[in-house]
Amino acid sequence: MYRYTRSNAWFLGSEIKRDVLKYVNTSGKNSILEIGCYEGLSSVFFADNLLSHPDSSMVCVDPFMTLETNDHQELLKNNEEENFDYNIKICSNSDKITVYKTTSDKFFETNRNTFNFIYIDGCHEPDFITRDMQNSFSVLEPGGIMWMDDYGGGDGISIKSAMNNFLKAYDGKYILIHSGYQLAIKKT
């Protein structure tokens, strides 16, 4: 990860970086969706570690600063989008990555693909969290993993509450595989 450009190292100490390889087959065919990419450290980690199969692919969705109401405006004041573009360009398997610089809502309007691994670290507003989780779960393959960031962070209460509401509504359709700062489920 040392070769990638970054202004923040949040991903480097994350639970997903530490644990995801326990749950996703590193040599199998993976179809990955990432919602919210920031500088692309998670994106390139997935590309370097989970896209080795010839038929693997990854979709990255992030509007970057195209939204006036972006909930990360205070954090997105440097070269995050440029860092993301650079990191994707130099990572392993960059030819297997498709980038949509749009909102997740717009992406899901036209998406017809399914995924076996989805990482959600998009907008932290409760209604966005709910829609991202619902839309993602609808395109998550049975046995697939959906991993959410900030379950124990951000403003904490509204993020965790939105995720817990999703878990209650979808009870019996998943197995909880990780709960900490991040949250991960496996679709049954």
C-alpha cells in the first residue's frame, strides 16, 4: 500500500483490511461493488487482492465533489479525486475496474449486475445509508458479503440506527459475520 497516494490513512488500520480476506475467496471469480471510494485505498486493496481471477471485476461508485450537499465537504478539500484516479491507474488489475463518478442512487437506477462482495462507505446521512444498504442487498448474490463502514463511528447514533433498522427489516435473510467499528453480513 506504500506506493499509493493518500492524504489520510484511515483504510490502513480498518477492520475490513484486516479481515475481508477471511471471507472473500482471493483466487475465485469476484464481482465487487464499492460505494464511496474517497482516495481509493480500499479500491486498490480489493483490486490487488481480490481480482486475480481472469473473470473478476470491480465497480467503484463515488460522486466525489459533484454534489453541493456532500456530507464530506470538510474532508474533501485536497486532491482526493486526483489521488483516486492515480491510485486506480497504477494498481494491479486496473483494467478490471469500472468507475462511475455519480451518486449511488443514480448508479442503481441503471445497474443490472449482481455482486458477490459489496463495500459501502458512501454518504453518512441515514436515508442514504438505508437506500445504499437496500439497493446493495438487492444485487448481492446469495452467499455474498456486504460490508459497511462507520457502524461505530461518525455521529454514531444515526449511522448505527439506520444500519440496525436495516438489519431488523431483513432479519432471517443474512448472517452477521462482523460487528465492530464496521458491520458485515453474509446473504443467505
